Amino acid sequence: MKKNQVLIGALLCLTASISWGAMFPVAERALMYIDPFYFSFLRYLAVSVILGILLLIKEGKNSFSLEGKGKKLLFFGTMAFTVYNFLIFAGQDLLGHNGVIVASIMESLMPMISILIMWVFKNARPMKYTIASMFLALIGAILVITNGNLSFVFLLKDSILPILFILIGVIGWVIYTMGGNQFNGWSTLRYSTLTCILGTAVSAIITFLATAMGLSVPTAEVMQSIYGEMIFMIIFPGAIALLSWNLGIKLLTPINGILFINLVPITTLVIVFIQGGSLSSFELLGTFLVIYALIQNNYDQRKNLPSRVEKLNPRKVERII
């Protein structure tokens, strides 16, 4: 893996993670006026249109062909743009103000979940330094969010259902992230666009059914009151973060790139600080641990890749790189 490729991939994953870290505080205000179903559906409806136009301009109408991969695209799109978005925001909304913190913490579980999935279903044991880095980053993220008061974790037992929603949503995004490896011959824009369109179509069906069962349709006044939040959610955590994440993951591989998700709670904390909060020693220590884990993992990855390549045949090498 070339140094420039690692640097670009890291910057892309960093961009996406920071955008998502800002997502939860912004969503908190929006969810005061609109339900999670319409919030998620309308957001990615707009993102689908933006990405669709970009794909048409850049690659032409033939790029919208599914090439016999429609079922896979539908599955991965549903995991990301229906399961993840519906459940994580539903869980955040049910938890109220604490939902911002809980959702950030659960995002930090993504690296651990990806390790388990790769290990159990693909028999791909990660390198020891990657496991160590992920545990270290997770500890740092928890220190930041809980401010060293781990009793916060035990208070969550009274909110099992919304926490379960968020956890399932996080698993959905991990599956989507790992699914990109099955479309190596496709551009990042194409994979992102087609999965977004198909996943949003599933969200539209679910939202329509929920509306038929009594879910309120947001009025023009409601949409006007959250206009700024929706624009932000569509552009930054939506289109920009999606493209940055998928391309960054392609460059770094899922196991290494997903480590950057630990920056989500750090970003959430920074926003709280900007709004008038203060940083404690626990928060500073946690921030240092996350940054150190990211740098150390990338360093070990570059240092150990040559020795691994010598032991593998060309096809396996291609999968790693």
C-alpha cells in the first residue's frame, strides 16, 4: 500500500468521521420537530438525487446498470440507508438528550463489530496490532464521552430498546462498509449512488406504510423550521461523508479504515465544548488515546505489509491492498 494512498484514505475517512460526529447534535434539534422516519427518508432522498446527477454527468447512463448485482446492492443499501439511519435516529430520539452521547459511543463499537464479522464469517483473523489499536481507541472514546464516570454505562439498562435500535443500526453500517469490497471494479461514486437510491427506495416504502398507519406527514412549517439542519445533514454527513467514507475504505481496507469512526464521539465532544462546555483531564486523555491509536495502527500497517506480502500469492495480496 503506497504512502500517498494511505494518507489520502486517512484524510477521507477523517472527513467522514468528523461530519458524522457533528451529525448527532444537529439531528437532536431536528428531531424535536420531525420524526426519525421522515427525517431519514427525506434526507437521503435529496442525497440520492445529488449523487444520481453526479453519476450521470461523470459516467453516463450506462453506469446505472445493476449488472446482475441488484440483490447485493439492495441488501447493502438497505443496511446503510434504511436500517442504520432509521434505527440510530429512532434510538437517539427515544433517549432524548442523552441520545447524542449514547449514539456517539455506539458508533465507536464499529471497529470491534467489523473484527467479529470478519473473524466469524470470513475466518480472517486481524493482526494483533490492529486489535490492540481498536481496543485502545474504544477506551479513549469511552473516556471522552463518560468523562471518566463509567457508572454512566450502568444507567443505560433502563433504555434497552433504544440502545438495541442503535446497536442494530451500527451493525447495518458495518455490513455496508464491508460490502464495498464486492464491487472492486466499480467507482466509489457508482457504488455509493446505486446503494443510496435502492436503500432510499426501501425507506420510502416503509415510511409510506408507517404513514398509512398514522405517522404524521411533516408540514411546510415543520420543514421550514429545520431547513438549516436538513441542508447540513444532506451535504456534509450525507453526500460528502458517504463518498469520502466509501473511497477511504477502499484505499485503506475496511478493518483499517473503520478505526476512524472512533473520531465521531470526539467531534461530538468538541461541538459541545464550542457551545460552552469545558474539557476535563479524562476527556483530554481520551482524545490523546484515540489519536495515538489511529497513528500507531497506520504505522504498524505500513511496517508489516511487506513481510505479509512475501507469504501470500498474488490473488491474496490483491485482496489485502
